[in-house]
Amino acid sequence: MAVSTSPILPGSTIGVLGSGQLGRMLAIAARQMGYRVHVFSPEADTPAGQVADREIVAPYDDLDAVAEFAKRVDVVTFEFENIPNATAEAAAKHAIVRPDGRVLHTTQHRLREKEFLSKNGFPVTPFRAVRTAKEIEQSLATLGPGVLKTASFGYDGKGQSRIKSSADIAAAIGGDETVERIYEQLVDFDRELSVVAARSVDGSFAHWGVIENRHENHILDLSISPADVSPSVYREATEIAQGVLTKLDVVGVFCVEFFLTKSGAVLINELAPRPHNSGHLTIEASMTSQFQQQLRAVCGLPLGSTEQLKPAAMVQILGDLWSNGTPNWPAALTFPGATLHLYGKTDARRGRKMGHLTVLTQSPADAAQTALRLRSNLVHI
């Protein structure tokens, strides 16, 4: 369909492909501004569906259902990158899709993503495309120890194995040499960082600075903002992020995840074509949250200020906390600068993201320490 650059005004309907917690927080921001929200999901009673005006339940490969969904909305956006390309293309025949499906196509596939970044001169760790044990063996010999990842459908550490020696290869591929994979040289990093940023229809760009991220079992556990980095690292990371969004012609919110090596180099780890877990703290900490900014960007509205109001930290709340019963929620709120977000998920499985806790204080280090302490108090004894 022909794409209009006219603003999509409040009262219009936002369509969201995917219906997890990111869609939930986007829907809340949209409803605050007077928009209606329709979500499309293979499941019912989802985090986003619970707060949307309409929840369409159908498989992503039901392209007829996707078409009907798109006909009823004014713009379509994503909250989940593993949407089939055919789904995005089917929606684009009937509605504006932002970011464009080409952005999704590049970033949902690790090999395409790394090739795009390398081709355009962005800093990445050395990598090789591999399928067979022999190819992995050759990559190990050439690049040294590395991380083997499936090219598609991986997040939170899924589809990843560390390769330190030839003995690790057989278990990593499980005898299947048909799967497309990427072998990345192991990075000796000091910290993991992210830049969550937004780009609008007219090319306007805004970002929330550099955020430090700490992971447990490959799942984001703690985010701290602002990150304690040098002015040169801050400048380099934010300039790289702007370059990536510009080159991809992103319209929406987007995250660039980085490794800061022990030698001070800034390397791109991964891209996320949507709001990011590390940006959740912007809901309380910034003039404009990443979710309101996503709405502004995809609707062609002016971007909001990303000024940070106070140092902040966010801790993830996983299903593990329910192992001894319902968590002690009042204990998380004993600190007046804490805000609790729960996602409406009823099945508290180990490793499943059930919510997060954000703390605002006078320093990033104190915010992180307080957030971790409050979460430890949640355990029901």
C-alpha cells in the first residue's frame, strides 16, 4: 500500500504483532494518549491482550487472519522479533508497518544481522557462517574459542553453546549438521552495554544514553542507568547506534547491545528491532519512556525528551521467585523510590520473565544495590 507520512493521531488504532510484556507496556502508553490497540497473537489472555481493546488469536502463518487484522488498524508495529517475514509482508499490504519488515528480516536472523553490520563497517566480533562439525572445527582453529549460535529464533541464550575445544562441538550441534549457525569469536569483555534509541519518520533521532546490563544464565538480570563509562565510550556507543538506525532506516524504538572489551573497544553484540528490557527503567526514570516514544515514532509524531530525571536500576523478576509460594510483594515496595511492574502471566515457570522492579535514587550504584536488595526480600519464606 502507499505509505503516508501524515501523523497518525490519537483516536486511531495501533496494531501490535506479538502480545507479550513489551506489547502490554506499549498498549498502556497508547491508551494513555487516546489510541485504541489491537494485538495479534497465537495465544489468548496474553499480557498485551489483557489491556488491549481487541485481541486477535491466530497463528502468525494464518495470512488471511493477518490481513483482516491489518485492515482494522492504522499502523502496525512489533513487540517480538521472531515474526515470520511473510506475516509482516501480509500486514504491509493493508496498513503502514513500522519499522519496515525489512528491518525485522535483517535483525531476526543472526547471520544476516552480522553480515549487515560487517558490510557497513560497524564493529563486530569476528564470525563465520557454519553448519557442519568440520566447519565449526575450522572456525575454532581460525578464530579461537567462540560461541556457536543458531542463526534463527534465539533469545535469552537459547540456541547458544560455548566452544572452547573440539570436544564441545558434538554436544553443541546434537548431530544435526543441517541447521544454519554462526560461530562468533569469544569476546573478553569487561561489561555489557546497551543504547536504546528511537528514530522517527523524518529521521529525527533520540536516545536514552548508555545503560549497563548484567546477565544471569543468559537472561538480563540488572540494568543500571546511566552506565559508568568514559565520555569517549558514551560518544562512540551512541554514535554507532545512530548509524545503525539510520542505515537500516528504522522508524520506531530499537536497541543496540554492545560488549565493552577489557581493552576499551566497543563491539556490537546484537540488535533488537523493538523496545528492550534494559529500557524498561525509562518508564519512571525519563521524561519520555521507550514505549511512549515507540508510539510517537510509529505514528509520525514529534519525539519526546529523553532527559533522565534520576539515576535508576531495574531488576528482572523471574518465575523462580514463586518456588516457595507467592512472592512477598509488599516487601518490594518498602522503598519509596521503587515501582513494581507485573506482566499478568499466570504460569510462573523457572526462567520466565514475570515482571520487573525499578528503583530511582541519587546514584546508579545505590539504585542497583537497592533494587537487588528489594528483590531478595520478595522470596516467600
